[in-house]
Amino acid sequence: MSSYLLIETREPFDGREAQTCYGLATELAQGGSDVALFLIENGVLPARAGAASGLDRLVADGVRILADEFSLSERGIDIHRLERGIEPADISEIIDALVAGAKAIWH
């Protein structure tokens, strides 16, 4: 089984780019791949509970979603107020995934 790490720096409320990344994550997960989506920079904005961003559907499709703790802090988002299924994470998660052989797509 292939392992993918998608890194999203943009928020879905400002254009279609992030939604395209979310669609790819879903497609890969539904195809049987192990998929993680790492939200960083403004990509963490939809991680807030109640943001209605569609990230809950990705979680339901089996995509592991991680939100960079530093990016959350810089934007005033409390890690205890994340959408269900989204995990706060350190940027070292990216390095760990790459070392483990994940294919990375940075957007």
C-alpha cells in the first residue's frame, strides 16, 4: 500500500486550490492508500470546530488530518477547539513521514 503526505498551506475559503488537494486526499484514501493531510500556515484555518470546511468528510474517508501547532498558535486557534478528528502536530511529523517513505505533495 502506498503512503502519501499532502501538505496544505492554503485555506479553502479563498479559492479552489485547497479543495482540489482535499479531493486528491479523498481519492487516494478511497483507493486504499494511507493518506495524511498536514495543514500548515493558513491551511490550519479550516481546522477550527464549526468552520464548515468539509474536513470532517476527509476524516470519515480515512484521511488522517494533522494541524501544525505553531501555525495554530500564530493564528490564535486553541488546539482544544479543533474539528473532531483533527490532531495537533509538530512539524517533525513531516520529517517522520518522509523518512518512513511517504510520497509528499506540498501545496
